[in-house]
Amino acid sequence: MTTPIVECIANFSEARRPEVVEQIIQAIASQPSVSVLDRHSDMDHNRTVITFVGPPENLEEAAYRAIARAAELIDLDQHSGEHPRIGATDVVPFVPISDVSMETCVQLARRLGSRVGEELGIPVYLYEEAATSPERQNLENIRRGEYEALKEEIGVKPERAPDFGPLHLGPAGATVIGARHPLIAFNVYLTTEDISIAKKIATAIRHSSGGLRYVKALGLLVDGRAQVSMNLTNFRKTPVARVVEMIRREAGRYGVGIHHSELVGLIPQEALVDASLWYLQLDQFEPDQILERRLATAQKEGGSTAPVPGSTGFLDDLASASATPGGGSAAAYSGAAGAALVAMVSRLSIGRKKYAAVEHQMESILDRAEKLRAELIAAVEQDSAAFDLVMAAFKLPKDTLDQQETRSRAIQEATLKAAQVPLDVAGKAVEVMELAVQVVSAGNLNAISDGATGAALARAALTSAGYNVRINVTSLKDQETAQSLLMKLHDLERRAAAVDEKVRADLIGRGGMPLA
């Protein structure tokens, strides 16, 4: 039986303070069985989109915690940005992914809305499939006039009354919660800074003004370039390629072109395949001609549980031109591989008559090794997220003294986080080494080289993580904190050196390896 999975793509009115975004992500990730898949922060929009998935009940709790944390940290009276918004947590849509009906997502949205309104005192409006009236199905209708207009009208005009919560706005504003089908948030940048052209194109392509049926669009100025910002609400009926080509045609009327485009969050694979088919004119294409899909089908039919080589895409991502994932993520991945080998040797020792005397020890090692493996795999993403925070901090505005101070503080906080994450990986890597030496010393003799390989991979994780700690502490202004981090790293390296000697001695003495 498969686990029901729901996706949430929550929009928060903050991007310029990476430490705030990180706290919201931590609130989401604190809920068991919920995974954060993606985050996208736009400085001009001053908006962050966080995509996370999980079982319905867990996802509902994670969304509530995120809304509560955002309400504590974001003040709409102090907020400015290009993107329309009415709340600190602006929009929270739920999307059915697997073994979940749309009705389940509707009920989830309504339960969450009721709780947010009652317990947090935040007005909540239901939209899309969860809407309580036809005029509230469209987000634009609810968000018309943004926070400033809603603040004046919410207790005055009956049509502005929320579905849940009070008839007044606090600094956290209001939140829109709903259920919908998969949506693609997609932006196209033009080869001009003339925002009027982007607005004209947005008017031409959006459904509300006579354009394409499942397109919502705005014309904005982002990073000094005119942008057509869109939500594609049904990519099957209005394909991405059709939208792009209509923008290209409209832009040509004004003597400009498409500079580049970007995704905000995630996109269904089917949408990318459809765009590829259109541009390549593969009229006779069949879905099972995709190599990875054919491999997955063969694997499923064969009943194998072994992973398809490279199916995670991690090594491809590591080899790409992107700065993340980088060395810190690779260190965590190496440590996880070391923990996996320790777990393997433990399993090969448990239940064997020859190793009955150490069975309880091996069971304890197995339990800890598997926990470390999970934590190190999670650290692969955590390291990338920490680096992204540093980059986001450097992009903060610095036109005024206040902005410069805010930017400097954010850079220091993000840099500290970027040093702490690999230091934590280093600590876990040493733990893996200390478990590895135990399986080398007492575990299944036939797998002694596997245990030693686990120790070597963990040692590589420590060394690599150490490089990332050291490079980040050089940028810390707080020298006391920097020295404290380095002292912790030195202690870990001393422990690792002792493990190295013991593993080598056991390989020679117990395994008979010619290492001397």
C-alpha cells in the first residue's frame, strides 16, 4: 500500500532576509515525513516560494507551523515588493499528488483555514477548489488592492469578509488557502527594460483580458529587465510551448525578444516533455521512448529494489555549472555512503553463529549507522540551502546605511550557518568512523575490507567538510566564534586520526592485509 502524498507550494512575503526564510523552512522540516523539495526567493518580488510534500495530516501541521512562524517574523506594514500580496504567508495551495483526491485537499485546506483563523487570529480566504463562492475561486479577486486596500475594507465591505478569522488585519495580514491542480509558475524576461511592453504582453496573453484560457500574467520590472510573470493553471490544455511562442510573437511587435525564462518552484515532467515534443516536432513520439521511464518500468516489472544507476541525479547535479550542490554536499554524501557500509557489515554479522558474542553490539551499531546515514543524506540538501542563503544575503540592497547594516548582518548570519552545517557533517562522519572501527575489529571477517572502506569514506567526508568549515570561518568577523568552530574541528580530526591507526592495525592483524 502506497502512502498518500500531497504537495504544498506556500508563498511567503519575504526574500531579502535569508535568516527569516531559513526559520520558516525549519518550521516546515520539523514535522516528520514532510520533505522540503524546493525554495525560490526573488529579491525584487520580496517573495519566497517553498515547495514541500508529505502525507495529508503531516503536511497540514507543517503548513500551520510555517504560517505561525511567518506571522512572528514578517510585518506587512514594513514590507515592499513587486509581487501582489495580502499576507506574511500570502498563499497556501494544496495539490493532490498520489493516492489523494481533490476532495481530500479541499477538506485539508478548510481545516487548516479554520485553525489559522481561530488560533492565530489571521483572516483566511479559501480559493480555487476550496472556495466557498464562485467569485473567490480566482486569487486575483481576493488579492485585489493588496494588503493596503484589504486593511481598509475588511471590516467595512461585506464582500471582503474572510471565510475564517477576525474582521481586521494585524501585521501578518491575511492568508489565502486552497486546493488546486498542478500549476506552473513561469517567468519570461524580455530584451528590454521597458515595463510597459511587459504589461502589454501580459494583457495580450492572460485569459482575463482575452488571451490564453489557462494563463494568469502580470508585467513587472525585475533585475532591471521587463518580465512577464505567469501562472499556468492547466498545462495540459494550455501548453508551455504555446505560451512562450505567443509571448515571442507579441514581443516582436515591439521590436524586442525573449532574453531568458525561469521556473519558480517545480514543474511536472509531462510539461517539459510536451514542450520538447512541440519544438522538436516529434509527432510519432511514445512516452516509453524516454530511457529513464523504460528503465523504471523494467525495474518495476522485474521486482528489483536496486536503484537505477544515477537515478537520483545527484552526481549530474554535482557536475553541473551550478554552485550547488558543491563540496559540502559531496562530503555529506560520502559520509552517508560510509554509514551504509557500516550498516552492511553489521547486518552480515547479525544472526551468524560465529559472531553470536557480538550480536547485541552489531545491532546497536546498525541502529546508529542507519540514523547517521539518514541525517547525512538530509545534510546534502542542508549544505546547498546554507550556501544559497549566503548568496541571497549578498544580493540584498545596500543603497542606504540601514540596508548596508541589514545586509552585513545577514551575510554574517548566513556565513555562520554555512560553517555550522559542514561542522555538523564532520561530527557525524567521525561517529561513522568510530562505528566502522568496531565492525572492522569484531564484525564479519569476510567483510572487513567493506568496514574499512566505510571508515575511509567517512574520513574523506571529514576532510572535505573541514575544508568547507575553514573557508567559511575566514569570512566571520566574530573571531571568538570562528576559533570555537576551528577548535571543534581540530578535536574531531584528532579523534579521526586515532580511528585511522586502529583500522590499519586491525586490517593487518585481523585481516592479514599487507599494509606495512
